[in-house]
Amino acid sequence: MMFKSKIKWVALGGLVLSFLSLLVHMFLANTSAELVQYHVMTGFLEDLNVNVMGKQGGASRKLWKKVKPLEALQPYANPRKKYPVPVHKNNGFIHAKIFGGFEKIRSSICDLVTISRLLNATLVIPELQESVNSKGIGSEFKSFSYLYNEEHLINSLKNDVIIVKDLPPKLKEARKRKECPIFKPKSSASPEYYVKQVLPKLKKGKVIGLVIIDGSCLQAILPPKLAEYQRLRCRVAFHALNFRPEILALTHQMLKRLRASGQPYLAYHPGLVRDSLAYQGCSELFQDVHTELIQFRRAQMIKQKLLHGKPSVDSYIQKAKGLCPLMPEEVGLLLRAMGYPPMTRIYLAGSERFGGQRVMIPLRAMYTNLVDRSNLCNKYELNKLLGTETPLPLSPFNYTPTKTTTEWDHAGPRPRPLPPPPGRPIYQHEKEGWYGWIAEKDSEPDLSAIDLREKARRLLWDAIDYVVSVEADGFFPGFNNDGTGWPDFSSLVMGHRLYEMASSPTYRPDRKFLANLFNSTRDNLYFPRRNWTLAARKHLNNSLGDEGLNRQFHQSKPSSFLSHPIPECTCTIFKQFGNTKCPKWLKESFTESKTQETKITDENEQQPDDETDEWQSGSEDENQSNNSRFEQDSEIDPND
């Protein structure tokens, strides 16, 4: 009996241990993604050239210092004149549909709020066609709430414009019957256009529809008497237009991971977008199928009258004019000339990087800590943003061979010559790919349901990259002011950084100057002479201040006000600047923050420097540049 009881106890213990083992395995399965992410981030941190306290040497610290001439600029977009609060009894409702990607959506929303204020109308939350056309996005999201926080937008602008989520029932029925007038304004539409042509129809029908395609529906530069409307644009873009909480929570985690151990990071947006490259004719900067895709898109844009020019242009002439982007390899060489160490953290922004990973290889070879959202977040974290998506049915694949096997089998007695054997079937996995059609068809196929869903997801990825780029310790654009006249990602980021923290390092390079600079040392890009390095460094340092701001004002502001929101949306602390003087409370907060920064700077300067300061003397700078030549990887030597 005792033997049997012992067996029962052993069996019971085995069951308990099995149950505990099952619980442990379930726990590890749920947290495995986080553990993998932890190991990835640990390796990412250990690979950095930092000391125990996470401090940097003197040379590196100077690269992240604030631009002193711009410290006086402070964000101040509040109304400065008599500004009446909107009333519910107004001229009617404005309902809008916005076509385009992230940049066009953000710019168009700011214009819509401004127009609603101008016409004394109520704005209905606009429809984002990128998410409406996507089949099977999360059922918990509407088109606007897929990207932005509706409640925050409505509450933040209650003193500017009345915003509602939907039309009243009667007007909604009238819109379904297509009884409301619809306008398709251009990006250069003036306030007079809305007052003289749109306002009478609005008063008559109490609702109008706007279809926005160009990424804007109001001219960028308004008359001085309408300066309050420009400040309203700033309040919308930089205060009211917040992303939904799930996006902000994830970006907060990404910022913590990027700044772990107190290290700064640089955000870089390549700007390699197919439409922009085709518009300027930069096809020859790429290889293989990417060149054909750009050329095809350029011919398509000419046919659609989006572009007036020749189908074939010399890309290198365009690049010498500054009309093509700085390639990632060139950006890496410029950062190296500035003195950024090889272990600098660089965040790669942008949901579309035309050319794939091939064009990023030289930059990744120079800066191994080049990361993007896929490196900082696991799939579980990214998929949580998508919500509960409806599964899409796989497109059926029917293979119809050109030659059947029956012709082969009934070809007659041997050795009679046989017909060619049937062709090998082309399977589904060989047909997939966004560029596979270029080798078979003369026209680009329509977007599939999967493609439409991916375009909607790109809105989320761009939103993440936008926040990370704005909050970065430094920003470098690859292709801002692309000349298309449409809003671009880099210009919006630069404008937001200029508004919130004007003194934070934001490079505004002159691509024409840099193209000529690279052409002068094309045979020795990786081992340039010292005067070339000094010229590149001087140009980039000047682009941080007044020289870069003047260039941005003349090149970017005429097409996008949000890319250069000064002086309308800023004020100055010091009298010597010819701008609006800041109020007293803003001066006090600036003085307090400046005092805290000074304390932190003094603490950092007390730490011993582990690096050689490149700016101490010319001889030390020359020695360091000579030594760095022998530290480069032999795999990236173009003469090897």
C-alpha cells in the first residue's frame, strides 16, 4: 500500500511540475518578443564608443551644441490682436476629401482649418482617402482617427474654428444626393478665390465639398493683414494636430531606446521618393529596374500634365543644378567630414526609400549604428498600431502554359523532330513584387487590395518617423525643397523643429554647392584633401544658422508655409533681433531653462574628454583626419 501511495505522490508531483512548466513556457512565449528586443538593444548600446557615465568627448559634444544665434527665437503662435471666438450660427459646413500621403494630409488639414476660419464656417473632420480606400483596416478606426486624435483637434481649436465629426442628417442626405457644390482648389488658391467664389455657394447651400489633391488648398504666403491666419496654421500643425495615443506611446518608447545611456542621435531622411525623383529626372543615379521605374513614372507624369519637360534628361546635369537628392553615400561622407564618430546613432526616417537597401550599404558601412523603426521595435509593437485588420483573400493564380504536354506526347514516332517542350510555369512567389510588371507590361497595373493597405500603413510609419525626427538632437535632410511644389517630409520636419526649438542643430545644405564640391574630388571621395573637408564643414556649419534660414525662406516657404513658419509664429527674447518681442512669461521660462542647461553643461565639462577636440587647433584637426583615413573599412574603398 505504501508503495502504491508513493507512486501516486510521484505522479501528482509530476503533474504539478508539468503544469508549472506549461505556465513558464506560456509566459516565455508571450514575452519572447520583448526579450529579443532587449538583447538587440543591449548589443546596440554596447557597440557604442562611450564611457561608463554615458558622456561624450569634447569634439562630439560640440556637434550637438545649440546654435547660439537662434536661441533668441521662441515659439509664439498665440493671437496678437482682437480675435473673436467662433459661433455656431455661421455660414455653413465644409466637408473635404484629402488625397495623397502623409505630407499632403498634414499640410491640407492646416489649410482647411484656416479656410474655415476665413469663411466663418464649421469644418467637418476630413476624410483621408489613403485610409478610406484601404480595404480591411482596423474596424475601430475611421479615416481620420486612423492617424490623428480627433478629440484633441476639436478641443484645441474651439476658440478658432468649430469642428464636428459629421454633417447634420439633412445636409448629409443632400450630400448623398449630390446637391452640394464641390470645388477642387489648387495649391495656389488665394483668399479672394474663397471669398468671391466659394462663400456665396456656401451661404446658399449651407454645405460645400472640397477635394484636395495637391497637398494644399491655400497659397503659402498670405498678405501681412492676414498674419493671424498664418499663426492659426501654426497652432493647427504644431499644437492641435496630435497623433493618436498609441502612436505617441510607441514613439516615446523608441526615443527612450535611442537615448539610452544619455547618448544623442541624428535623424536622417533620404527623401528617395519615386515621384520626386521622376519629377526632376534623377533616374541615372540608380541601377537596373529602379532606373526604368523612374523613367516610366516621368513619362506618365508628362502624359498626365503634372510635369512639362522632356521624358529623358541627363541626371548628372540635374544633380549639378542641385535638383537631385544627396545620396546616402554622400551624406555619410559629409557627416564624416563634420567629425561625427563612426558609432554615432543615426535614425533612418521615411516609409519609402526608393532603391532599397542597396543604396544604404555605403552609409551603413561608415555608420554601423544606422537604425530605423524595424530595429527599435518588434513586430508585436508595430502590429498593435494596425488594430484588427480584416484578412484579405489571396489573389488566385491561374497558370496557362503556352504549350500543352499533349502536343509533345502525340508528336509521332521518333526520331521525328519534336516541338519545343512546354514552358516552365511561373509560380506566384516569382510574380510578386512591386516592380515585377516592368519586365512584362508597358503600363503599370492598378493597385491591389494589399497595395492599398500598405499605403495606409505607410501613414503610420511616417507618423512615427515624424515624431522621432522632430525630437532628434540633430536632423539632416537628403532631399528637402525637391522642386515639385508639393509638401515634402524633410521640409515639414525642419519647419516644426524651427518653430519648437530653432537652436537645435538642423542642417539646411545647398545641394548645388555640395554637388560641385563632390565633383571636385570624385576620384578621392574617401580620402579627400584637407581643404575639401574644411570647405564641407564650413558650408554645413553655416547652414545651421542665418545662411541656411535665408535659403530655406526663398526656396521652401513659397510652396509650404509650414516649412518656414518664421517670423509670423515666433518671437524674440533679445531686443537686437528685429522680430516680435516675447511676452514676459515666455522670457522667464526661457531664463529658467537656460539656467538648468548651463548647470548640465558645467557638469559635462567637468568630465574628462576621451576624444581629441578637432576645433582646438588646425594641427590636431589635420592629424585626426590623416589617422581616420587608415581606420576606414577596406571594403568601402572605391579604388580597391
